[in-house]
Amino acid sequence: MKKILILDFGSQTTQLIARRIREQKVYCEIHPYSTPLDKIKALAPAGIVLSGGPASVYDSDAPLSDPALFTLGLPILGICYGAQLMIQQLGGKVEKAEKREFGKADLSINDTSGIFAGLETSPLHHQVWMSHGDRVEIAPQGFEATATSNHSPFAALRHKEKPFVAVQFHPEVAHTLIGTDILRNFIFGLCDCRPDWTMHSFIESTVAAIRNTVGTSKVICALSGGVDSSVTAALIHRAIGDQLTCIYVNNGLMRIGETEAILRFFKEKTHLKLIDVEATDFFLAELAGVVDPEIKRKRIGLGFIKIFEEEAKKLGEVNYLAQGTLYPDVIESVSFRGEAPIKSHHNVGGLPEIMKLELIEPLRELFKDEVRELGLELGLPEEAIYRQPFPGPGLGIRIMGEVTLSRLEILRQADVIVLEEMKKSGWYRKVWQSFAVLLPIQTVGVMGDGRTYENVIALRAVDSKDAMTADWSKLPYELLGSISSRIINEVRGVNRVVFDISSKPPATIEWE
Ligand code: XMP
């Protein structure tokens, strides 16, 4: 299977390039711009994309890839900074433009071969997205302009004989309406790839790789009820069957019915070895009297590790711990100007080190939407696949103040109403997350002839792409109304519902 290599120069849209290519069922990987030539050769890509980036090729600390890239005989597509670097390294001239070009621009194509195959030429204009300060002034020898924009005489260039193409604009963003055509022309036309990277082929190759790595050893996996760990377990189980044992710890902080659904699936539809630990009392005892959010999180995290370790010990010798780490967590972010690269993070905090286990992370090449597709292909139930993110510490961090059984009961009932109403109205999949929070105050209300003094539920619903930033969701008034009246009518102990209209930052998605 052929693959595309993306060299990352720090653009915010590098991951988007990868996603757009994978949408075409062509496998690709992102590596730092500084990846040595030997490693690039070993990766054996069918073509290379040089991403955009925030630097100027004239910065003293500009990120430079090895110019010998251009001697490998591979098709190379430079995007924005990547285009300028290609032009400069091959002998052209890049200069600061008088006017920074940012936003939508009109592109006139004067050559409909190569990456513009199948597109209309001038006088028709194509909308593209630009974001650059420098621009190409003189093309290197052998290159010619294939498109222009108002501010760029060389909005796109190509080498007349070699498979090198450069675009000032960003084909990966949705505002570039011909972006998919361009990427398709590059990967299928210039690089001669085939659309053969499907979830079916991914399962086949990953299952073989897991068998090869694990041999006859034992693997454990912490099943949380979330998408990533469920898909990891299903995939590894397909590879090694009974050598995998999953441990599900019920910390008593889950929503109504959700883990039961996942456990039922694994017990009934697969023959997965599953240890199901009921630890509600243990966690509630650990949380008794705790109101500080950080202490809550620590107690829950440490409690999980303790129980997981105890159960794992009973299994005898185990060599591997399976984790549902995803691609965005492992991409080695490029680092220049002293910025710290983002560290890969682990879902099960500290476990591999403490337990001296090797990690297997079969989803580490996948984006979230690909994990969902994989889960469906593996037969996992839709409600598990399209579940909104749910924090490890569960409802524990959605109860402000002390976590007790009776307060958990109130929140669970409110939460299930939010879930039902969101699903019924079709809003569940439109938002990133939607949930109820139990506040630590009581307010006055009136019910029938009597005065009440009861709890407040806050409703939180946010739109987000990656949870790093978020905006409150503009839910319709009717939906807000039905959630509120159902909670107040159906949940004993609640007489008021409020809607959280803060964005992140400065607020966070969760309340603790
Ligand atoms: P915040 O509240 O920081 O949340 O804006 C960002 C995203 O992370 C989820 N979250 C967690 N997930 N363990 C998790 O697995 C945690 O301790 C945790 N805390 C927050 C949160 O639900 C949101 O999607």
C-alpha cells in the first residue's frame, strides 16, 4: 500500500492535510520537517507534502528540510511556507509581499494539467484560501506559473519536467473550493496512489501486526465504556482472542446504563475475557468529605490505579497494556523558536511505568472519526460509537461539592433527561458535549401550595472541534424549555435549571 509523507513545518492545518488525504482512502503520516533523509527513504513514501508554517524562509531560525529531498525522484507538493521553501531551495526568489494576503482569494488557472487536471481555466476564478506574508517573485529555473491570484503572480507553480508542484494557498481548508480536486490530482495523478486504505485493510494489517508483536504473551486493557478503549479492546480481541483480558472498574460515577450497554455488547457479542470490578463503595468512601476538585480527581485516579493493579496481579504474568491513544496525541509536533513540543499523553495515567508493562496502542495512527468508522466495522453498537466524550472521573467532577450516593442519584436522573431530549431533538450529534451539573446550592421555589428549598441543575452544552476551545451551543429555546421542565417535574430534589453560556476560554467545558 502506497503512502504519502507530510513534512510538518508547524502549520495549524497540517493535521487537516492528513485528514483530507485519508478521506481519499490513501494512507499518510505526519513527520517533523527535520526528519533525516535516511528515515524518509526508509518510510518509502509515494510522494511528499511540505506543509505550511508560521515562519518566513528568511527568518534566521527558519525551519529547513534537507534540500536533498528534491533528489529522491519523488513527487513533492509544497503548500504555502512549504511552497516558498521549495522555491527558495531550488533557486527561485521569495520576498516579503507589499500586502499580506489573508483570506479568500480568486485564483485564475492557466494550465489544466497536473494538480489542476479537470478544472476550468481562466477567465473563470476559483475561490481559494490564502494566508501568507512572503510570496514567490522569481520562479526557479525549470518552473512555470500555473495559476495567479490578484496579489500573487505565482499562486501556483510546477516544474516542467520533474514532479514538483507548489501552491501559495491552502488546498486542505474547506474555503479552497477546489482543494479536494488538487489533493486528489496530486495523490492519484502525480503519486500514482490507489484508494486502498480502508478500515477493512487497516483491520487486517493491524491484526497481523498485533499477533506478531504479542506472540503468546498476555495483554490487559482498561475498558472505560468510551469509544477509544472499546475499539481498542475489540480490535485486540480480534487479533489474539483469549490472550487479552479487559478490566472494567465501576467507580460508581458513570451515567445510567452506558457501561452496562458496552459490557453487554462485549459479553454477549464477543467472547472477551472481562473482569468487571464493582468498586462504587470504595470510590464513595475515598470521596467522602472531599470538595476540592483537584483532590477529587487525584483520589479517583489513584483509586483506579490501585484496583487495576490488584486485578492485574491476579492474572499472573502480563506483558502488555493496551491503550486507546489516538494520532493527534502522538504526532511529534514541530518545535522551533524554543516552543515546547506537545508531549504525547497517556489515557491511563502512569500505569505502564508503575506496572512495568509494554504499551500497545493500535489506534495511534488514527483520527477520532476513523476510530468511529473502525468501531462500526468491528461491529460495536452505534450508541457506543457516537457517544459524546465523557471524562475519566465521570460524574464525580459534575457534582460541585461532596459526592454522595443521593447527590449522584439526582445528577444521574437529570443527566439522562438531558441525553434523551438532546437525542430526541437531533441535537446530540450536533454538539460536542451536553450534560447536567449539580450545583452546591439550594434555592427557593414553589410547588403546588408549598414553598420548596431545593437543588439547582446547570445545563452545559458546547460546540468544539478538539475540546481545546469551545463555545456554548445555541440550543433552541423549545429544547431548553423541555429539558428544564422535565428535570424539574421528574427529578426529585431539583426546583431550578440554569443554562451555562460561557465559552472556553476563560471557562472550561467541565465545571471542575
Ligand atoms: P475541560 O473541562 O478541561 O475539558 O475544558 C476538556 C475535555 O476533556 C474532558 N475531560 C476529561 N477527560 N479525563 C478525561 O478522560 C479527565 O480527567 C477529564 N477532564 C476533562 C472534558 O469532558 C472535555 O471533553
